[in-house]
Amino acid sequence: MANLRCTGLVKSFDGVRALSDLDLNLSSGRITSIIGPNGAGKTTLINILTGFLEPDAGKCFLEQQEISGLSAPRIAQLGIGRTFQELRMIWRGSVLENVILARPHQRGETLFWALTRLGVRQEEDKNYQEAIRILRFVGLEGKANDLADELSYGQQKLLSLACCLSMEANILLLDEPVAGIHPDMATRILDLLKVLRDQGKLIVFIEHDISAVRAASDHVIVMDHGQVIAQGVPREVLDRSEIIEAYLG
């Protein structure tokens, strides 16, 4: 079971508060969605949790280990994966290559192992098999040899998720995973997230599509002006009149 928590997070940009004394506690085995207007601090929070930004104040913890201030690669090594609003992948690489390259701790990446090749072939075979397994899980096995930029936008979202899984992440922080895609593909992705939740992963996603939030979330957090202003189960939070009027109307 994984636990990710933050206490007293503060982050400002040019004097404007993006996060203001924010406290947060996230647990595995459920899907948590974060909603709120543009500028609420949602992506800033994800960037701090994944090491792309450092907070001005406050701390973040994975279990009992403080992770605020660690580099993005180090946080990824601890099992925290993420996706971005603007998808990041090797566009002229194949789908399979993208997933394989996301695998952690590859021996061939170090000079010693690259020169000696000790055990590298066995590891390459293992990474290939694992990549195929992940592509089969997300439904992209038939696209393994296609270039990433030849996929549809929805398939690229699936590939982004596959790369997160290839990192062996137990915590998935997803920035708008179903935005801008066909409803059938959105349902497919949300169903995958439910399977991953049932496997014990901690899943958090930022999303503006409230129907997706209702369909997949076990817990909803509403942010505004860098603070959590409401949280709870979707049927309670999303049906509150002030939330509907101010953020969902």
C-alpha cells in the first residue's frame, strides 16, 4: 500500500501564489481526481510531487521518506510515474521502443555494462517481453511497430499510460488522461485505471471532464487559488450547489 502526502505546500510565481499552505493525503487502492478552474494549482501540485518543481515551503512524503527537493529521475525511481497535458514521447520511435526505453535501471545505460555486455542480452529479452505484456494490457500490441506519431490521439494517450507502467510505477499521476479524445476511448482508458486501482496502485488524475470524474473516481478533490476547498466521494462533492455553480457550471 502506498501513501503520498503533503503538508503546508507553498509555491509562487512572480509573486502570484499557485499553492497556498496546501495539505494533501493520498492513499493507494483508489482513484482520486483533482478538479478546479484554470489556475487553481492542480498542475503545479503534480509538478512538485514529481520533482519538476521545488516548493517554496512545505514538504511531500512517500510513506515516511521526504521527496520534496528530490530530482524528477530520483522520484521516478521511487515508483512515481506521471503523464503530461502535452504528451512527451519519442515521436519517430516505434510504440514498442517508447515502452522499452521507459524501463528503469537498464544495464546498457551504464558504461561498464555497455562495454562488457554482461547480462545485457537477458535483460533486453526481459524488457521486450514486459513491454509486449504492457502493450497487450492497454490494447496496443497490434501497434507495436508503428511510429508513435502515426497513432491516433487517443492511442497516444494509451501509449503515455503504457510508458508509465513500464517505469514500474506504483503511483500514477495523470494530467488530463481523457481530454480531447473520443468517448469510447475515454471509457477504455478509465476502465484500465479501474483495473490498475484494483491491483493496488495509487492513481490521481487531473480532469476537466466531469462525466469522466463521476465515472471513475472514488475520491474527488476540488482546488481553487492553490488550496483544497472540498473533498469527498463524487456523489457528495460534485452535487454540492456551490461547486456546481462556481466550478462545474
